[in-house]
Amino acid sequence: MTVAVHELQPFLKRLRLSGVLDTLEVRNEQAVAEKWTYIDFLSRLLQDEVERRAQKQLALRIKRGRINTTKTLEAFDFTFNQSVNRRQVYDLATCEFIRRRRNAVIVGQTGVGKTHLAHALAHEAVRKGFDVLFVGAHQLVSHLAAGRADDTSQRRLATYLKPDLLVVDDFGLRPLPPTGGGDLYDVIDGRYERGSIIATSNRAPSEWHEWLGDPLLASSTLDRLGHDAAVITITGKSFRRPFNDADKEVPPDDD
């Protein structure tokens, strides 16, 4: 008895294997042409399903983590600024620092590629199965501060404690709200030796104490963030093209 592909659909759906339909006909034709055994045919279908589910989970982790998929290591131009330590970046890309629950800090002037590298390392982490969340420092403290108005502070804080890797972009860029220093401490302390952080900043770490405000709180926060942390310092040109005379529209010559 020959069974049509569409007749398998309700059974596959009930078993939550609907994705098999994506490659079933192709694999069936391949099996006939190459004279596969039944076991070979079943094995290929299951491999396809495993790969499909892995890709679906990867896409979900990328979306949930707010990761820019165009900013990858493959797309980063290491030749633009020779100060970027390629070896150090690729060591971080192995994600061993996440397994060890350590942190990384990327420091440099505006436009030198800090955020790109942070996204790239976040992307490598999700590829390896880690849960990641990418967030701006101002967005993080604003989100936590708003939790005091609707009594959701603890639930919001848990959002930043749960991922294996939390990426905090533009650390120190904008002034902190009155509760910002304390909220950052709660996040960093809550993740200390439990999860990893990547922080990007256009301020040198020596300036962070002043930005955080309270000296004791700042010292405690930075002690935890900086403990055994990898630091990448980037100097050089900006990837962003500034306004200059060449960018201005040139008026037509008068005849």
C-alpha cells in the first residue's frame, strides 16, 4: 500500500514532528535514487528535524536576546584599527569566560566598534547554546526604576539576572537617575559569580566611580564587575564617517 505524503501530516502533527514534512518528499526521492535502507531514510529525516529545531531555537535566542545578527565576528574589520587584540577577541568568542562566569569590558572612543564586538560575542554565545540579553545601560536602569511605580521591581530585576550572558551597552554614557547606581549594583551583585557580563563604555574604568556617584556603592559595584574581567581597549579611528566638506552637496557651477 502506497501512502501519500499528505496522509502522514496528521500523525506527524500529533507527534509534534510537522517539520519533517519540509524535507520528506526530497528525502524520499533521494532514498529511492540512492537505494537507501529504511534505517538510512529514517536517520536522515531525524537529522533534518534535529537541525531544524536547533535553528529554530537559535533564532528564538537571538530574537529574545535582542542581538543584531549583522554585527558578527565575520563582519568585523580587524584591519581598520590595529589596536584591537584579535587573539583576545577570539579567546572571548570561545565563551570560556561565560562558562567560568567571568566578565568582559570593551572600552574605547565613540565609533571604534565596541558595540559591534559586543553583538558579535553575544552572537557567538547564542550559537553555543547560551541565553543572552543585550541592553543599553540607560534602558536597563530606566526599566528597573519604573518597576517601583507598579511594584514589579523584583520581576524586572530577575530579567537581568537570568541570562547566562548580559551585555550592557554604553556603560557610563548618560547620567544616572537617582536610583541608577543602586540598581546597577543590584544587577552586578546578583550576577556576581553566577553569570557573565559584557560592558561597553566610551569612558575609561577610572571614570566610572564618579559616574556611579556614591563612593562606597561605586567601589563595591566595580569590584564585582572587574573581578578577573577581560578588558579590551580600542584606540584609533571611528567607523562612522563624520561630517566634512566632502559630504556637503557641491553647488553646480554658474555658466
